[in-house]
Amino acid sequence: MTVRWFLVFFFLIGGIRAEKPNVLFIAVDDLRPEILKFGAEYSVTPYIDRLCEQGVRFERAYCMVPTCGASRASLMTSVRPTRDRFKSFNSYASKDAPSAKPIHTHFKEQGYYTVSLGKVFHGKGDHEDGWSEKPWRSDVKAYVTKEAIEQLEKDAKGRMRGPATESANVEDVVYRDGQIAKRAVEQMEKLAKRNQPFFLAVGFTKPHLPFNAPTRYWELYDKKTVKMPDNFYIPKGAPSISIHASGELRNYSDIPKKGPISEETALNLIHGYHACVSYVDVLIGQVLDQLDALRLKDNTVVVLWGDHGWNLGEHTLWCKHSCYETSLHAPLIISVPGMKEIKKGRAARQLTEFIDIYPTLCELAGVRIPDHVEGKSLLPVLLNPEAVHKPFAISRFGEGDTIRTHRYRYSLYRDRNGKVIGRMLYDHKVDPAENKNIAVNPEHALLVKRLETQLLANMGKIEN
């Protein structure tokens, strides 16, 4: 018996229960590690912090592609992206990797009742037949104030979006994510009555733009304390291809289509982002509290993940869509109840890729890992904080492929003909904010070559 399957056997016999555990799979859109337990300076996130205390937080977790559809398609299938697979926000796993069985389909075939609420896959209809019920999404509109709705109507013939922020004195349930939390609470009551393990995926849309949240969450933060990032400038020596114009943000009516964003606007955006994080934190708390109320907690594995990072002005960038740490680094928390062998409340510093979530849940549930899975289970790390996991995390976006090691981030940009059009190297030991590109320094030539070789050997490959 291999060490891995010994761990699974040990878990199933001595862990939470011999029966298969439920899975609560919580996705949060555009959530960077802006969480107190992850080291954020002034985030108000008591419920996610509580989940951190109940589980293990992975402080070096990275998405595969920093855009919604591609990131989720890769995570749900545990298949690496390539230049021609999982490319954009509109990627479909069923189209880009048709031979890969997504995690919810696999769990359904293993006897689970699978449910999708909110934004799980980005594309509507993607692998819809893998859910036991038709996936549900809220049809509540993004805006609730008269002013914002009027602005949205004015934009209907143009950019199709209203203002980038909104603060409304309304109850949580009035906004879309409040409806998602309400539906999840109701769904768990139904699932608790079934004589069947469940895989419940709940996808929240905040803190995705527009930054709309009830006023009380804006008031959690003193406007005077909101500040610009220290590195609101392009990194020294960075190739121009690594910087974008924040096009997603510029779709909103109160953001200039071109040119710089005023400091006043920037500070309001940062304030709004934090308000939305605190809003979704409370909604996550409502869902987790329902686990307790229904006495499901002791047999439910909880996984919380943000689909990618987000830029709040770092390097002049907003949104994601880059090979910088701020676009790729995202939170991951796994809570496995009832296992005294897992030390609760600790941080795992091992490099982790989002494709690792799929095989981890398979082992926790005691089900077979499909052959197509490219991730590596985190179960040994959950059981042993010193366990060796992997030496790198590899991601990509557009023309760029990037590798993160324990110390360095190296990015390689190539055109369609394979010609190198840019390189970046950042030493996180001395430059964790990635402010000075040292790839062009002659003294780092051997390091660049070594990292590039490792990147090219391990990045995603197109199937023949």
C-alpha cells in the first residue's frame, strides 16, 4: 500500500466518519488574500478568519490563469492551461478540455448529490449535466439605487455598465450575493434530509466589479485610512507587455476610457473593494452557520477559494490579467472536521496550485482520482505541516508563462512564433512587491536559464 492510500485508509477509519463526507465548495470571485488571517492590514473578515481557525490556510496558493472562466475551468478539471486552452474569461471546460471529467461530475458518479448555486463555472451551461439539479443563478440586478440604475440606462447603448461602485442602505439579501447566501441556506436544509452525501458548490460574485455593497460594510472602514499602494508605479525594468490598461475597469461609466485614474477615484475603488470583501465575508458566515445549525459540520469538508488575485493599483494595474503576484496569488482554505491529526488554525507555506484541489477532495472523500488529473493532492500537507509538496507553481496569461518558486517569480513572454518578447525575474526574498525586474542583469543569467528550463518542462502541453 502506498503512503498516499495509507493516509486515505487511515483518514476514513479514524477520521470524521467511515461514510463519505459532504463537501461545501465555496468560490469567491476576484478575492485576493485580503483577509486578516492572511496578513491583510485592515480587512474586516471575522467569518473567513473563523474558518481559518477551523482548518488550514494555504498562504502560497496560486491560480492557473488570472481570469474568471479560464481559472475555474482549470480548477474544476485539474488540467493545466496552455496558449490554446483556458485562455479567457469566456473559457468553457467542456470545449477546451472535453476529455477531462470535472470534479462535480466525478463526485456525482461516485454517489454524491451535486448542486451548483451562483457563479461556479463562469460559462452558463458548462458541464451542466454533471449537477444533480439544474445550476441556479440569481437574476437580481447589480444596482439598487435610483441614481445607479439611471446611469446604467444611459449606458445601455454604450458600455452597457453603470458606475464602478455603489453604497445602498439596504439589507444584505437585496443584492445578488445576499440572494446566493439565502439560497444556499435553504438548499442545505433540503440536503440534510437526503440519505446521500452532497457536493454543494456556492459561488459568490463579490468582490468582483462593480463594488456594490450595503452601506454598513462601507462604514466598517474609515475613508481617511484608505490609502494607495506603495508601488503605484510600473516596476523598474519591466517589459511593456507585462502592463495592461485595466480595460475591465474602464467599462464602467465613471471611469475614464483612457489615461490615468484620479487618486480620489482610486481611493474610492479601494474602499469599495474592502467593503465588498466584508460583505461577502458575512454571507459566507451565514452559510457556515447553517452547517452548524443543521449538525452537518462534523461530516462536511469545507473548501474556500478565490478564483484569482486582483490588482488595487499595484504597478498602476487594476483588475487581474497579468503575470504579477497580485494577479495570481489567491486564498485557499481547507477545513476537515473531526481529524485530530490535522492541526487546526495553522498556515501551510508549501507552494500550491489550484489544480491540486480536485485530487485533494478525491482523497478526502475516498474516491478514485481520474487519470487526467494533473494536480497533486494536499492531503499529506494537511496531515503534516512539514510535508514536501511541489517546488513550483506555474501559471500563464496571454503571451506570458510564469513560474513561482519559494524565492523567485520568473515570467517568459513569447509571440505566436515562439520569439521571446520579454522576461521578468523578481526575488521575493528582497523584493516581495515585485518592484524591480532583475531578469536583464548579467549576474542572473544562469538563474534565468534554470527557471526557464523548469518552466518549459512543466507547463501545460496541448494534447496530440
